[in-house]
Amino acid sequence: MPDPEFGLKKILELQARQGLTLSKDDLAAYMGVTIRSLNRALKNINTECPE
């Protein structure tokens, strides 16, 4: 099963490079997950590499 955090990292990198603004609703819909799952993945990413 693909790692949703990997895909999310790629989307966030693209968002930063292109200067895009995406809402959590849009990201969750694009990834096919709930906002709760998206928030969990975002939290895990921020825990792995805090800025």
C-alpha cells in the first residue's frame, strides 16, 4: 500500500515551488482521504522534520 505521507510530501513540495495555495479540503479531496487523515499525515510529517 502506498505511503500517503510520501504523496503528501510531494504535493507540498510542488505547492511551495509553484507558489500554489491549496486548502486542506482540496488536498484531502485530491488524495482521496478525509481531512482527519490529512491532519494526521501533516502532523507526522512535521514531527519527522520540524522547521
